[in-house]
Amino acid sequence: MSVVRRIISWGLLKLIPSDALSRILFDLKLLLSGLKKSELLILATITKTGTHYLRFLIAYYIEMLSLKRMGSNYYIESDDFIVDNYFPNSWHTSYTFIRPRKKSTHLLKLIGLKDFPRSHMKLRKYAWSNVKVLHTYRDLHDQAMVSWHTKYACDAVLKEEISGPEDLYKQNKKDNLGQLESFKNLETNNINHLRISFGQIFNDPANSLALILQWLGEEPDMELCSLAADLAQKTPSILVGGGEKWHRDNRDHIDYKMLNSFIENNRATGAIGVGGVLASQLADKAESKC
Amino acid sequence: MSGNQKIRNFAKSIPGGSSFDLVARKLTYHMFYKNHLRNNLISEEKLLVLGTVARSGTHYAMLLLTNYINSLAGSDNPIGPAEMNDILPNNWHLNYMSYHKLPLGPLVQSNPKRPSELVRYLQLDEITRSHSLFQSTYWRKSQILHLYRNPLDYAVSLFNYKHKKRSDLPDRCRDPHQVLELKFDNYCDMYNSYRDAAKTGKYRILRISYENLIQNPTFYLSSIVTWLGNEPNQELVRRAVESSSINRVQRAEKMGGAVNPDAKDLKGSFISSGQIGQWKNYFTLEDFNRWNLRFRERGIELDSFILE
């Protein structure tokens, strides 16, 4: 079934512009799922810029808010897999018929939502009209270094595809810059989008969460924002901008010693500034070409 | 009651007349407002409106923003209230759209003054302000920064600022309880209009509570700058926060710089302590519970605000 969906999607994309097609599919999916656009928050991020950090913060917050409102003990334990259970959908697959949409946690209703899908793509002016979109980003040299160390260098298979951080930076520069610039543009109407940098999230996770809640039209419980921020510290991979499920899991072809070494060496700084050397190298090369 | 108000009331009283207001807004948006902005060289998307509940940090946010852009422009001198009002001289509902004068107008009280070029450092054409309800027709394409405050401290602040100091007020209140009674519907309408707009996803709106803003001005100024599509310079953000402190503003006021020149009958300082939780000096727990029930009827949870 998944293969058939992919073939149909591929065929349609050849005929209709991507944004228009995804709008049609998105609207249809919402209709069939009985969802309104206002009940969705799309997390549209550049990869390795805090996607999972925000997912953890929001997951812990709504879990504790639910318990607090019931009058129960809301001091919960950390759970490395809470986000996978609570927010299982990616926008680009679950809302475009590529994969079935799974049910997200009902606790999202506590912050006025029913789903919190994620995606790594430019702001879709047409498809996402009337939707709240949260965008995270960071310095693209830092992004390339984190991506190299937490995705490629430690993966026996992927390591063969890319020669190093410089190669990775160059390969993704156009796409990442496109994402970055699309969310800077104030001339995008009918979409309420909030930009938040990885530096903000890393340096002040509790206030970052509070900012998001206010933006969503909610009053943040500041005690729970702080507790959520504390709990998030227990999952080290998210603190450098990673946090994919396989960072928290065990996969055969991953060198976890290498991955965890990078995370441990950089968790105190969030790997902010780690791309400085790469930026200098690229600048030197550009200068020598001139 | 003005002629405009009589017409609006009459329209509301006849069958189907409730849509009259919407029609008037749509017509004025297309026939007047868009051109008015264009004639003043303002793109709707590059208009930032501070749509705020009164006494919720409007002027503080203006001061933070003007100090930040002033630093970006290379100045080392802090901006005080007088310079702030030179940089941001306009009120949205007076200079861009007097929506409360619909349908007959005049649609602006006076033409806007030319905004300072400094606002371009934030990719904007104009930063203006208004204590109006959320304007879904006029603000569909603009950037809206909404500041609000817990309603009990709002009542205390309004009492201290206005009612305590101005004996000539026709609706003068003798304590914050009376102020809250007087302003209850207005506060609920304001708060709910922005909250509902934020929940839809249709508008570019960022809500920030006064309490969060004054507790973490560096974080929130940085967040506003980022929201507007810019990369904040953290050193300049810190400097802007330092330059906007209450002490500095009070010193500037003493030297003749008015924070709000439109408040003509104001005696003394525009700002009080700005502290959170002043309501506890006026409201008992019993009062709190009573108001909590009233606010709940309007869909607002009093204890969800930052109260202390």
C-alpha cells in the first residue's frame, strides 16, 4: 500500500506544482480525518536545530499539565520515547497520504491542538495557509557539523555517501538557506509562523516553551515550563540539536561510542559555535579562489 | 452618543443588520485603508502594530525596540521617552484607521507623521500602537504584537495611573475594584479577541504577557526581533534592556520627556513600580474567587495568569 501511495504521489508531483498538490492532499486529509487547520501545529525545522528538543518540552508540559489539573502528582520521570508515542506524525508523509496518519496524544487538546506533525521543508505559502507553523534554525555551519557527527560519521552506511562536514554543508546549503529565508519573509500572509533559534531553546528552554504557548493563545504555567526544561536535560542527544529516535535507541550500524562522545563533548554548549572552524575553512578557500 | 454610534446601534437592532459593521470594515479596508498605507509608503506586511491591553507594557516594548534599533544604527546614547515618541509617533486608531468612527468618519483623526527610518533596521516600514480589539479586517497582513497583563494588576495599575491622579475624570473610580468593574467587559473582549485570533493561525500575531516581558526582557526582546525575521545582536539586545530600565525612564521624565504625550491631564510619572502582584494590596482571597468566577464565565481562567 505504501509503495502504491508513493507511486501515486510521484506521478501527481509531475503534473501539479508541489505546493498546490500538497495543499489539495492536505485539505483532503484534514477533511477525512475530521480535523481543522486551527487544531494543528506544524513543526517545520531545519534538521538538527532543535526539532526534538521542542517536541520533548511540549510532551512533558502537556503530560504534567494534565496531571496537575486532575490534582495528581505531576512530578514525572523522564521518558526517552515520550515524543514518539505522543507525536507520531510527519507532515510530509502523514498529511499527504504517503503514510497513514497515526493518532497523536489526546493531551494536545490542553494547548488547543489535536496534532503536532513535523517536517523539514520551506514554508509552504499555499499548503499551510491558516495553519500555525513553528520554525527552528541555527547557524548553518554549526548545523553541518552537528549533522555530520550525529548522522553520518557514526553511521557505517551513510559515512560512505559524504566525505565530511564541508561536503555536507555544500550539499545542503541551497536547501537549508531556502528554508531559513522562507521563514524570514514577512510578506507571507495567512500563516502564523514563529521563528525560534536553537540558541534560544538551548539557553532558555523554559522561556522558549512559554513563548510558544503564549503564541499559541495559551497561558503558560511557568512552574511546568521549568519542570519540562529540567526533564528535557535527561535526554542528552536533544541538547546538541539531535534526538532522532535512533539516537535514543540501538541500531546495528551505528557507532554509539562515537555518537555519544560527540554529544557528551558538546552538551554543555549545545554545540553552538562548533561550526566556526568550518566557516573559517570555507572563507579561506573562497578568498584563495579570488 | 455620536452620530456614527447611533447608526451602528440602529444597524444592530434591525434583522441582518449585524453584518453592517463587517461590510463597513471591508469597504473601508479596500477603498480607504490600503491606499492610505500605500500613500504613506507603508506596506501592510511591514507594519508592526503593538495591539495591547492598556498598562501592559506598550511603552516599555516601544522603548526596548527603539533602543535596540538605535544601537543597530550605531548610536551609543540611550533612547528616552521623548526620542522614543519621535521615532514612533503614530497611533494606529488615530492616524491609520479610526474604526470607531465608522461608517461616516472621519476615518483618521490626523495624518500620520513620517515614521523614522530607524524602523527599517527591523525590516519594517512602521511601528505603531493601539489599545483596540483585534482588527481582523485591517490587520490581516500585518505583524501584530499583543501585550496583556493579569487583570487584577491591570486594574491596580489603571487605578494608580488614571483614577488616583485625575480628580476631573467623569467616571472616576475610588479603588481598583471599581476600575475592574468598569473595565471588565472591555478587558474580556480585548483579551479574547487576540487569544482567538492567535488560535486560528490566520494572522501573524505574537502574544506576550507583561509579566513575562518584564521578568525576562532580554529573552523576549530577542524573541520579538527573531519573530520579525531578523537575527538579534545579543550584545545590543542587552544594551537596549539596560537603556530601557524604569529608573532611567523616571529620570528622563523628570527632565521633561513624556512617555505618553497623548495623556494630557496626567500628573506625576507615567509609570509606577511595574511590580507583579500589586493586586494583593487591594483584593482578598474572597475577592479573587469572586472575580475568578466572573472571568470564567467569559472563558478566562484568572489563575492561569502570572499573579505574583
